[in-house]
Amino acid sequence: MSSPGGGRRLLIRDIAQLATPAGTSAPLRGRSLGDVDVLEDAYILCSDGSVEAVGRMRDLSPLEGDVEELDARGRCAVPGLVDCHTHACFAGDRVEEFALRAAGATYEELHAAGGGIMATVDATRAAGEAALVAAVREHRTWMLRAGTTTFESKSGYGLDRDTELASLRAIAQAGGVPTWLGAHSVPPEFSDPDAYVDYMLAEVLPSAATVAEAADVFLERGAFDVTQARRYLEACAAAGLALRLHGDQFTEQGAVPLAVELGARSVDHLEATGDDGVRVLAASEVVAVLLPASALFLGRPMPPGRALVDAGAAVALATDFNPGSAFCESLPLVCSLAATQLKLSPAEALSACTVNAAHVLGRAGRVGRVAPGHAADVLLLDAPDWRYLAYHLGGRIVASVVVAGAPVELP
Ligand code: NIG
Ligand code: FE
């Protein structure tokens, strides 16, 4: 399997439809979010892990040298999906809490009573680093089966020095993009959130900044307020980290203006965002990361996805995969929710969980498009039309996954 440069070459041939976000810019916003190039009867030529060329089968000239072939007849190809918001580093589960919520308890009540996130913190602290690596790897496998080839994961279930750092290392070791969510919740050993933020910034940030690419904070009543969030994020930015925020999940507490003020990469959730927040985001560079599986799982209102896109905001979609508020690793399901609940078109949903999500992770131009020079991360869908990605609600849509130009055995 060699290219003129000596590396492996793979030809994905006879693809019924190849769909990829149009153009070369990122993030896509407004009308351009729905601009998807669709090529019928297509091929993708991969070389040394990257896309070398794409085109119509009829325009494919004979290839020299060894080329492995992958027959994609009856399949559609889209870029490997990019999940830019997960909490994949945790031990244990919250199935008891899930049952309690089904019986009427709310997520915020359970959190206030010391359950919720803190239950996962207890299990994660007790697990040890090897078990955390194994957990992230297992979750990565689930994501890969659902078509995610690039994933971010936050820490945030350690909330002490050793477990936060072990979590970040585990995420990196399992191939994820690590985000330091040191300000997820105030653990019981601190009665005062400010003292906890002081501890995190003094004792954990210097080491966290050597592993993580970004920092995140849960800005919400019962978690951190806007003053604490600003202090935490400003220190993280000074240490070289990109900034993210969990904001407007239950209430508007100033997350959107803070994100704009600090030049954050994204503000995520936005289920409670009103018209002003939509306008402010649309006029900014901050990406609105929407997590409809989380809204669904908690029985909460959906974020204003259509309004954000129409106003011109840059929108991305992610799973929020975690044991409490979104035990869901499937971006295809999130695309279905985007179409049915947020009223995004299948094309807008595709761009939102590929190129725009890649932008949130600082990887636009490397992943999120099937285009020359990009990583050859490609999904073959078991579908005659690529829009089945959103249409086939909860279906087993991913037939094969190619990562860095190599077909992956799906476990
Ligand atoms: O994004 N809301 C804050 N954090 C996570 C949930 C974490 C958990 O419940 O374990 C979220 O929904
Ligand atoms: Fe989250």
C-alpha cells in the first residue's frame, strides 16, 4: 500500500453520495452553515493519512502503484464527526438518579442535595488513573461506533489536584482533546466557592495547562457565579488555555456577555438564552455549542437553534456525553434532534458537528471536511441519501469508519 511518497494509499470508490461542508472557511455562519457540497458517484483518495483527492468516478484517472480499495457502493460518505463537548472521563454511573428523575426529581434538586455531579466525583476519585484511561477508551469506542472520529473531553469529576490531572492525562492518552473543567462544582471539602477557585488556580492550573488545550467553567446558580467564572477564566487564559463556558443551561447568569468579553471559543448549552443573548452571540466570534441530547435527557426546553443560525451566530452541535445529564454518545442522534427540535436542516446539522465543531477545538483545516489536505477521517453511511444521518432517528447509520486513511474495525 504505497504512495509515490512511500505511505499507505486507500481509494474509497463508487460512493453513492459524498457530502461535505462547502468552502474552506470556518466557522460557517448564517446561510453558509447549510452549504454542503454533494458529489454523486464519487471517490476519495487517501494518502499517508490525509485526503489526496476527491472527485467523480468518471473523472478518476488510473492510479499508479499499490492502492488499497474500499467499495462504497450503496453507501454515502460524510466527514468523520467531531464531538466538541463531552465529559467522557468518569467512573461509575448515575442510573439510580436517572430512575429518580423519571419519578419526578429534578436534576438541580439532586445536585443541591449533594448527588448529581458529586456522586460521579466520588466514584472518579476512587477509580485510579488506570481505570480512568480504560473508561475514556471505552467511551471513545462507543463514540467511534457512532461515527465520532475526533472528540473533546472535559475533566471536572476530580475537583482535587491529583484526580483532575489524572483525568486530563487519561483523556489525552485515550486520544481525546483535553479541556480542564476545574470549575465544575464546589466539592464538599470547601465551604466557599472562592476558596475553591483560589486552590484550583494556585495548585492545579500550572500543571493542568501543560496537558489541557482549553478551560471550562459551569456558570450557573448552585455552581459558580460570573465573578468567580471571570477570575477562573482570566487566569486560565493567562496560562495559555482557550476558553469555554457552560452557560445559560437553567438560568441566564451572564455567561454570554462574559464569553464575548473574554473572547471565549464557545459558550455551551444556552437552553435558557433569550433574544438579547442570541443577538449578542450573533454579533460575536463566540461559537454557540448546542447540546439537544442534554435538553432531551433532562426534559428541559431546547436551545434557540434556529434563531441563532438565522441571526448569524456560529453554531456547533455536540453530545455533552456524561453520566448525569446526557448519557448519549451519538452525534447522528444529535443531528436528528437538531432537525426535529431545533429546526436545523440536515445540511446545517452536518456542518455544525463537523467543521464548526473542529473550529471550536482549534482544528478547522485539519478535520471536519473531506477535502485535500484534511485528515482522511470518513464515515460510510448505510443509506442511499446522506441526509439519513439526521433522518434515521436512532438508527444504526454508520456502516464503516475510516480514520487517518485506514478502515477501522468497529468493535
Ligand atoms: O454539561 N451542567 C454541567 N455539567 C454537565 C453535566 C455533568 C453531570 O451531570 O455529571 C453538563 O450537563
Ligand atoms: Fe457539559
